[in-house]
Amino acid sequence: METHTVYILTDSNRTYLEVGYCTDITIRLQETHFTSSGFFSHVPKLNILVYMETFHEIEKALACQHKLRRYTRMQREKLIRLKNPNWLNLCHYTGPNNNRDNKKVVVCA
């Protein structure tokens, strides 16, 4: 069964809040990562996933997306703070060569 996801993305300064819909959130985050980093340098990097809701029916997902798009910024922020009070990134995608096991730590004493 296919899941349908409604999400809100923001930039590092929380200036923009983009409401969207997709069927695979990881593919969508890859698309936004490559689109905002390469071709359009003036477009803010919307790479922080702060809100996500999944549905099994496409009609409910599209209705939720439509409802969230009509919300004011204050209403969107309130919704985000209800489920994600610290505005943490819910999905960490940093690129295709993300290898978390090979990180080196330097400690200066």
C-alpha cells in the first residue's frame, strides 16, 4: 500500500515554510537538495523537514495539503510547535555520499 506524505520544509533561518505533498519523502528531499544547491543559487535551501504527516488515502493527503497551504504563517508555526517544539530536522539527508561511519572527531585538550 502506498503512503502519501504531507510535509513542511524550512530553511536554516526559518524564513520560508513550504508545504508540499509526495509519496516518498526521501526522494523528495533529494530533489530539493539538488535543485536548491545547483541551478538556482538565489533560491533558499529548504532542507529542514519540520513537519510530516502520512496518509493511506490520496484524497485525505491532498485535503490536508490544501488546508495547510491556506494557513497563515502563525498557524503553521503553531502546528509545527505542537509536534516538533524544537524545530528539529525529522529526516537527515545531507547528500548522496553521506557516510556517517567515516566521520573523524578531533579533540583538543
